[in-house]
Amino acid sequence: MPPSGYHRRAMTARKGASVGAATERRGRGATVLLLRELYWRHTRRAVTFRYGLLVFDLVTITYLVVSSFFYGQPLLDVLDVAFGLIILADFMARM
């Protein structure tokens, strides 16, 4: 079953949606294609990207171990949020 509002959006696009909406869809489609390439293809750029993710994962694990010795530092709170947002963005990109 199509997602809610699917038919309404499809009808709007057929009837001639605004130029801004068409550009937004094209941009979103290009982003999806880029993410699919980076996560699933075997191009040089995709392999480099995935090695970057591996390095980020190792940095994150190292940070978790090292930060356990410095409890209560204000900088750690900022870094926790930064790491969390990056991990959330990675998770959302995979969906």
C-alpha cells in the first residue's frame, strides 16, 4: 500500500506542480542516489567514504573509552552531542 498522501502528491505532480516543488523533488532524488552510491556501490568514492565511516567508528570507540576517565568535563557534553548527531545522521542516511 502506498504511503499516506502518495496519490495526492502524484496527482499534483501530474497537474503541474510548482517549479520549487519539482526542484525539491529532483534535489531529494539526487541526494538519495548519492547516498545509495556511497553506501552500496563499489566505486572509488564509495569505498573511500566507507573507510571514512570505519575511521569514524574507531574514533568514536576510542572517545568512549578515554572519556570515561574524565567524568564531569563540560567539553565532553559538547562532544557527546556532536558524536550523537553524526551517528544519528549516519543512521538516517541508511534508512
